[in-house]
Amino acid sequence: QVQLQQSGPGLVKPSQTLSLTCDISGDSVSSNSAAWNWIRQSPSRGLEWLGRTYYRSKWSRDYAVSVRSRITINPDTSKNQFSLQLNSVTLDDTAVYYCVSGTQMDVWGKGTTVTVSS
Amino acid sequence: QSVLTQPPSASGTPGQRVTISCSGSSSTIGRNNVDWFQQLPGTAPKLLIYYNNQRPSGVPDRFSGSKSGTSASLAISGLQSEDEADYYCAAWDDSLNAWVFGGGTKLTVL
């Protein structure tokens, strides 16, 4: 059974980079049938899919249009984890961030509340 | 404004049957499967229905999903107090090349 453990700071200053990591147990980040997503939730935006990475003979990434210029999702095969980097954050990036596994988003991490504030 | 449209609220009494609608477009529900998520207060969303009408292991058969054209529905029969939660639909959007969600429906059990 897949389990996800999120880590990362809960407070980020405006214009800086938000970085979160998701440790995977029960599956491999390199699995040919899995997908590894980041989703956030805020009162103003609701649930918002940010992007995903997955391996199908090679690594691929899909990103939401709203954050495409600022986001990077990377797998780390040596640590069996994947990460989120969101650059140049603003107050509007304040949200609960979830790492989520599965092509149908069937396993969710517990969520990390990230506040953007000076 | 969400790409998928859900009513903001729904309600029912214990034992009743309640349905929640989700309206999309040809690039979302019209071409792709719909998932439904349940979010209890203070917790992460949980996959309730996938591929329009499939239940993950452990989800009671009181929950069912359907899809027709560019719309989908979640039905909850034999409503229970513990069903009080927020419910979200989601689908892949071929135009945006992204997952999109509905704005959520808050279900109240009266």
C-alpha cells in the first residue's frame, strides 16, 4: 500500500522559492504505471492541480498553465521521492499543498500548510 | 471560477438519497473519465469514485457515480451523518493538458 510523507517549510517569504518533498513508501517513483502529482487547496482557488511527473521509458512532466513558468517537479530515484519547487511566490500561493500518487489520484499525503508572508 | 461546475451545497436527511452534479465540457467530461473525492473536515481529500463509476476498495456501495455526455453525478443512498463532507469532481482536460476540479459541494446531513 502506497504511503506518502511530505516535508518542507511552512513559511516562505514573498519572491522566494517554495520547496516541498514527498517521500514514497510502498511503490517506486520509477514505476511504469504510477504518476506523482502536486495539488494545492486554498479558500480562493479551491483544489488546484499543479503538475505531475511520471516514468514511461523516460521521465515526463505536465504542469498547470497557471504556474507553468514558475514550477518544477522532479523525481529523485536514489531517495524514492519527488519534489515541488515553486519560484517567485506571492501571497496568492498561500495554500495547503498535497503530494498525491496515482493516475487517478488515489493516495494523498497529509498536506503541508504553506504561508507566504514577510 | 472552476472548469467543472458543481452546486455549492446539498442536503438531505438520514436515510435519504442525494445526488450531486458536475458539469463540464467536450474537452473534459465529454472525452475523459470522472473521479469524485470526499473531504472530511480537517483532512485530505479521499478518492471516492474513479473511472466514472468504480469504487476503490473500502468505499461503501452507498456511493455511486454516473456520466452522460458532458455531465456526471455522484449519488449517495442511505445518507448517514458521517457523509457530511465536501465533495469534489475531477477530470482530465484535453485542452489544458491538466487535471481540473469542480468547486466542491458541501453536503449537510440535516
